[in-house]
Amino acid sequence: MTENFTSTEVLDPLGDLDADDAQKATKNRAKVGSARPSSLLYTYGPGSVMDLPHFTVMPSGTDDWERIWARRASVPTVHAPRLLDAVRRFPGQWTVQELRPFPWAPKSSLYSKEGDDLGVPARVFPQWLRCTGCDLLGRLDRFSYINTNPYRPDQARFEHPNCPGRRGSGKKVPRQAVPARYLLACPDGHLDEFPYDWWVHQGASCPTGVDFAPLTMDERTVGKGASASIRCGACNAARPMNEAQGEAGRAKLPGCRGRHPHLGAFDRRGCKNNTRVMLLGASNLWFPATQAIIVMPEAESALHESLGVQLLAAAGEKRIVKYRDQLDKIREYLEDEESELATWSDETLALAVGQALEPEPTLDEQAEALQDWDPTDLLVPEWNYLQKDPLGPQHEGDAKSGLALTKQSVHDELKARHVSRVLAVDRLRKVNAVVGFTRIDEMERANDMPARIVPLSRSGRPTWAIATEDRGEGVYLQLDESAVAAWEQRISKTPLWEAHRQAHVRNHNARYSETSKDVDPDTRMMPPRYWLLHTLSHVLIREMAMYSGYSAASLSERIYAWAGTDDRPPSTGLLIVTTASDSDGTLGGLVQLSQPDNLWRVSERALKRAMRCSSDPVCAQRTPKDPEDFLHGAACHTCAMASETSCERANRFLDRRFLVDLPGAQGLGFFS
């Protein structure tokens, strides 16, 4: 399969910049690296720190992307109204009118210049570097940027041009510089350079009066934790970095300045938080706030919320305001643009105009709406559509959905195990969007999420959000609702379930932010049916990887498991998919496992493997007890856990005892 790469560019702003300074900074448009769209969405999006071969960069906010799109006559968009509705629910995203992919274009040959004018802008960050030859610690302007081969961006690097070496004698030669590895962060998502000069002088200036005293970073005691020591070459003051770590170290650090380096700006509201030291490459440095949907043909009634958004994107706000009482003028413009919105009825068009002209809600109103919003709402339309029988042996869906389903007969052995429905997803389109990010705590652990999601734009009214499209295939499997409901009622009364519930309460109280104290932990606890389907999904992924031709890391899950309410029916299904970002999708190795004999064989072997683990009996009898707060039971990386790319819940809410009977836990397994 072809790989879809997006190039980055390096901007070279020196010092701490605000928005105006960022526009005046010296820029270097040379490409310095590449990444797959999926990694730019989930791992190295705007505001993260991306490792390149010789230094690190931070993808810029979307304001800097505008000059990239300005080079093209038209801007590509991603059609996903349901996802657009979800994006607009996040604070600061109310004005988003469309989804856009990363600025990238394929090349016809290796040396083609097609797409050279496209790429994701990025800033060098951190901008303190250390010379590997003499340990010089300095700002970016002390070093030279080298990138002589336009076809080898991996050779881009920074060098100390006249490095004397550690002994300070001999011939001066260029030496490579690497990023200094310490940063300052706060829970509100601000990130800043570590103030090495401030640190080594105990918060004061150098006593020699030198404005920019030469600093060095010595890292010679390998294997002793934070071994670096900062030394001033002018006054010979020295201070180890391990003093800045831990709870005691936080009291010695400066307060947060509210810096957003990906925006080249400081938070206008300021910041009163204390900072903490973070190492470059730390896993909690950047958590994306993302939403994703499987695109399916939807009824017109399901799209009413997005009518105003679609009209704004097609006709523009100024034109709608001008002709708000003249629908024929708006329709005439839509016809001239050959927009499919021109086919809307007068009633639908009037409804869209009304939605488009609704006043923008305040940030408090947006935050309240987000708190009331249930992410399950994104899954309900998909579940409802999967309950319909495909039209004929194979239903091709429509061009926009890119969906093709085939209903499979259920093997008799699977029927006996309460499997009620199987679909072969011959073709699907998955759309993913990122609306911001958090630092230190991942999004679902930050109950004060509206205040802590960091925006991707300096503008308070972004008109578009970043999205990617993946195409692939999958297998959908559904359990009998009556059987699951009876099992769930029985399990909810067992000591094992109560132990998991109490562990979740302890986990919530220990890890959630202070503002979550008003939240009932049980509202965040997944029901027993989710544990059942989630564990089943994991054991199937591990087994399907052996027969489908795809690695386990390339398979992912989508769980439909919630109890019924007045607004939505109960669900008991799971979808295992593999997707790729190229236009051709995947090769069919997974969908063939949906055939009755194949699925029965894979399921039978998966359940048999789930009965044994090389870590048993420790794994099989693992039950959280006070003060333990882990959110899994009989599950480990040997038997049921999956890679981060596969699991939608970071390997939480798993227990093999809910699948099959294990020693010491008889009668709990759904497939006993």
C-alpha cells in the first residue's frame, strides 16, 4: 500500500514571540521531515513536539496553514456532516464551517516538484540547544541551520560552527547540536522553554553583569536519573537539574507565563498555575482531543442540525445576511456554483438560513453544552444503520459514504453462543477530526475540559478544522440483546463487579482534576456489557491478526455497548476494522473472516486462548483491592491487552472472566 506523507516546514522564530512577532520572524521554507496523516492527527498534531532525526519541531497552529492553502486555487474539504456537528460542540469551534485535510499532494515521480509548495508549517522547539562537542547550551541564534540537499530533509540539522571541544584546545570544527531536553508545562496546556539562565543564577542575574552569559549543560553521570547540571561560564555558578523535579522541585520553579508556542502567542487571560518540569518526549506532553465517525448514509432528518453549517460553507455568511429574506437569490447563487444544496426545498433552505444566522453562543454556553453532550451520540446513527439489512446481496451505499455491506449468515455454533448478526464491511470510510489538545491529563480525565482544551488557532472564530479520511474494511458482530441483558443483570450483583466499581471510584478520585469532585464516578464507569464486548473485541483482534494478513496493531475496534434509554435503543455490537489513508483502502484479508466457517473458527480459537494465559493464576485471579485502582481484571499483555492503536480505551475495562469461566470464577463468563 502506498504511504501518504505530509511534509513539514521549519520556522525559525527567536525568543519568546507574541502573535505579531511571529509574523515578522525569519522563516526557512525547506522541508525537514514527513509523517503519515494518522500520526499528525494522533501523535504529532499542532502543539506536540515531533522528533526528527537531528532536532525537534512543533507543528504550528492552523493560522499559519492559511498561507499554505492560499497558494492553491481551491481548498479540498472532507464531507462528514455528522462529524462537523460534533466538532462544533467543542468550545471555540462554533464557527467551524468545514473540515479540511492536511496540505499535501502526491508526486508523479521522486524528483517531481509537485506539492513542494504544500506542507505543515512547524516551529523549531525547544529553541535551547546543546552542542554535543563542547556542551554549550544556547539559544537558536548561537547555532547554524544546515540543509543542503533538498531531496534529503532527514539531513537537516543545527551545528555549532566553531566548537572548541570539551577541553577547549585543538582545531575548531563544526559539531552537531541537539535539543535541550527540559521544558515547563502547566495543566492548562501552556508550554515554555526551561529558563536555564534564570535557574542557574537562582532567579537572579549573573553577578558579573554579562547580559548573555555562556552556559553549559554537563550530562556525564549516566544512569543516575536527572544527571544534567547547568553551569555559567562567566561566574562559574552551577545547579543540578534534579532539584527541579518532584513536588519539592515545583516550589523552586517560576510561575506559568501562559505561553502557546504552536500559536507564537501568550494566553491573553494569563495563567496563575504553577509549572512543572517535563522531559522532551514525555508521553503526557500532548493528548489530542479527537472525534471520529464511520461515514454511513444518513436520513435527511439526521442532518437537520448541520443545515446551517452546510449553507455557511456553500454560500458564505455575508451573502446569507444580505439575502436572508430573499431565498431565490441564495438559491440562484447555489445553482451557479452547482451546489447540491440548490435542490433543497424552500422550507429546508429557510431552516438552514435561520440556523446560519443564530447568534454565536458564549463560551460558558458552549462549555455547558459540551458537558451535557454524550460522545455516544456519535455512535447511535451508526448502530441504527447497522441494524438495517443491506439492499440485495451487496449494498454499495453512496459515493459520499464509501460504504459497502454484505449480510452474512450466522454459523450454527455461533448462534448457540448468542451471536445474532454478522456483517461483512467490504468497504468503509472513516473520518477523524482534531479540535484541540490537553497536556498532563488526557481529555477524558479533565472534567474541566472546556477550560483545558488548548485551541489550534489564535483566532477566536476558526472557520475550519483538521480532518483525515481513512478507507478500509471490517467485520461487524452483534450479540443477542436479551441474552446480554440477562447476563448483565446477574453480573452487576457479583462481588467481582463491585470490586471493579470501587476501583473505578478510587481511580477517579486519584487521577481526575480537582474540578471533577462534583462528578459522580459511576457516570464514567462503563457498564458490564461494555466490558464483555471490549474483552471479546481484543481476543478477536489478536486471533484475526494471525489469519487476515494484517498485524494486530493495524486492526482497531469500535464498540457499540450501552443500555437502552428513551432516546436510543440498547446496543450489543462490535466492529473490527483496518483502515489506510491512501485512496485504495485495504486488500480484503479481514473481510473474508466474516464468512460463517471462518468466523466460527476464529471465534472458537480466540475464546479457547482466552481461557489460558502464561501469567495464570496471577492474571486469572487479578481483582483490584483497596488501595489498588487499576481498571482491568483478568487481562494482561499476554492474553487480552492490545496495542494503543487498536484499543479505544487504553486497555481499560477488560476482564477475561466476563468472557469465559476461569479457575476460581465459575459461572461468570458469557460464553461459559
